[in-house]
Amino acid sequence: MQKLAIQGGNPLQGEVRISGAKNAALPIMCASLLTAETLRLTNLPDLHDVGTMRKLLQQMGITAKSATGEITFKGDKVENWEAPYDMVKTMRAAILVLGPLVTRFGDARVSLPGGCAIGSRPVDLHIKGLQAMGAEISIEHGYIHAKAKRLKGARIFFDIVSVTGTENLMMSAALADGVTVLENSAREPEVVDLANCLRAMGAKISGDGTDAITITGVEKLHGAHHRIMPDRIESGTFLVAATATGGSITLRETRADILETVLEKLTEAGAKIKVSGDSIHLEMNGRPKAVNVRTAPHPAFPTDMQAQFMALNCIAEGSAIVIETIFENRFMHVQELRRLGAHIDVEGNTSVVRGVDHLEGATVMATDLRASACLVIAGLVAQGETVIDRIYHLDRGYEHIEAKLSQLGANIRRL
Ligand code: EPZ
């Protein structure tokens, strides 16, 4: 098991380039199943999950030619319409091949994703939507088996906002017969990036970014080139780290318009933020003020930034309330933060964090992707050395994080 060792106390200074968004790249890679022509994706992040998704698509018959930060896919020889358990269990986003397989080939066998650390994370809304479009779905031996001669457009209402549910059904509807309306759909920027890529492939989609998306099915989709949008969660993570360490950093090749609630909260914590073009500059002097956080679907505060703000609140002036409304078990980082000396009380989906003037380094364990990022931030501010175990979680979602942090002056090394 690889570990990260961090000596706390260095304010982050300097510039860092933001990578392409993991949560845009994963669904967009699955769009390669929707056409027999080539789909060229650039600004792809070099992440474990991107590698896993590439392997999954290749074993289905997609050809994938990789170069630095880009992959060119071709879907003219897809014969194996299956996503096996051993691939799905390590990466839930594999469920995103279900819709494309059913709508292009009329047949799919995708392993039910297991639960994961942050919650049970069912896929019932994905299945219900496909059934509404005419797919026959049976669940046997832990596999979803979906069949359809040709999917039909339908009006689908999400009783819970689901990001990958919206993405799966948007891809399914792109080749269906007729018009599909997705109501109470996810408004995340990654959904819009997928819609942009599908439109470049010839899909007819409108309303993405709102809570009602209309897709008019077409007979075929053609190849395209798409540049993956910047990662707003990586951006937010670096900005929180700079705020917590009292630093001064500039993010390059990012976007501020997809981070508004995060930038607002950091300003409330006392950071000075300047945006110019695709750069965000953040300056932080002195101790941050505690800020309340309540997660909810975009454009509200993102659940993927909750753990990072918990770390910031641990050393902030005052107390803060952190409410997690998306996942039922996304406070695993609390136990680990307590080992570093944090004062946090948890009651159901609400945590109360009372800022202490310093944390003390210790050995802690990462439990999920964003909890790992939270522990890195805590390690950057703690006195002494913090060792974080099980950092494979971190490698799933952050491209070369210790190299980027070292470049910003952090004292961090991989053991
Ligand atoms: C996406 O997960 C992201 N992953 C997650 O990022 C992110 O935390 C989450 O959206 C919320 O923003 C990718 O995009 C690959 P949901 P997803 O379906 O789509 C319930 C990270 O750190 N639900 O929006 O799986 C579900 O249990 C990851 O990068 C159902 O009940 O999340 C949850 O409580 C972690 N039935 C809520 O909806 C369903 O069929 C939101 O889940 C689907 C979801």
C-alpha cells in the first residue's frame, strides 16, 4: 500500500495547471460506444479511473489509441456487450456503458455496482429510465441484463437528482426513436460537457444545464473531437489547500463559472480571489474564518467539496455546521481528522466543527477519494508529519497530486 508523508506548515505558493475533469471524462469516454467512427478526446487526465474505463471499453471491442492527455476511440468492432463485475466493482462509473450499449446494439449485460464507502449508491433510476424507453431488463446473478429492439423516446422524471443517471439516459435517448424529456435532471457542468460532445457527434440535445433536458433521437451519430472541460473539484481542492495554509496560488486552464458557490465560501472564509480568463488567483493572509456548508445538487454546494471544507473548518476561527444531503455516509474523514486533533461532533447528516488553532500530524487512513483530499489538506497545515495510508483512493481522482503540491512548495513525498 503506497502512502503519502507530509510535513505541515508550508504555505502554498505559485502556479498549477488544472487537469481535465474526471467526472466529465468518464461518461464522455462511454460515448465512443455510440458511433462506429472515431471519437478523439483531448485534455484527458492521467488517472487510474480513466485507465480502467479505457480497458473496459477495449475489452468490449473499442479500439483506443493513447497519446499524452488524449485517446482516439473507434467503435466499429464492438462485439462484447458486457461490463464484468471485476471491472465494475472498482469503478462505479462503469454503469455508464449500459445506456450506450442498449441504444446502439439493443443488448447489454452490466454488473450491478456494489455499494461503496460513501453510501449504497443504487442504480434504480438508470434502470427505471431505460424501462420507460422500452428496454426489457432482468437482474440475474448480480448482473443487469437489458434488451431492446430500439429504444423509444419517453418522458422520464427523476425523483432524486442523479448525475450519472442523467448522463446514461441522455446517451440512451440520443439514438432512440422519438423525443425524450428528462425532468428533474442533474445540472452539473459535467452533464453539459457530455451534451456538448454528443452534439458534436450529431445528437439533438437542448436544456442541458437546466432541470429539463430534451433529446430528439437520430438514426446514427458520427465521430468528433472533444476537449474535456477542466476539473472543478481539483480546482476547488487546491484553492481550499491554499486558504488553509495561508498561501497565494494561481490556477491555470480552469474555469470560475463552474465553481461559484465554492469561490463564494472561500471569500467568506477570508480569501481574496481574482479571476482572469481561465485563471483563478487566490491570496490568503491569516487564519480562515469558519464557514457553514450544506451540500446539494449543482448549482448548490458540491458534495465532492464537503470533506475539503471540513478540513478547512478544523483550523478556522469559530465553529461551522457541515450538512451532507447527497450521500448517507460521507463523514468517514471525521474519525481521521479527530486523530489529528480536530473537534468535530456528528449527528446524522450534520457535523459541527469547532476550529482549533492547530492540528498535530499523525498516521491516518484514506477511505474514499475526496476524504483522501481532505486528509492531504489537514496534513499540509498540521504541525509535524502526517502519513496517509491507502492513497490509491487519491490516485483515482487527482492527477500527480504530490508533484503538483511539491511544485507549490508543499513538503510531501510518496512512500
Ligand atoms: C456522481 O456520482 C459523481 N461521479 C460523484 O463523484 C458525485 O459525488 C455525485 O455524482 C454527486 O454529485 C461521477 O460523475 C463519475 P448520483 P453518481 O447518481 O452519479 C442516489 C467523486 O468523488 N441515487 O448523482 O453515482 C444516490 O444514492 C464521485 O468524483 C439513487 O438513489 O451520484 C445518491 O444518494 C463520488 N438511485 C444521490 O442519488 C440512482 O439510480 C446522488 O447520486 C442513482 C442515484
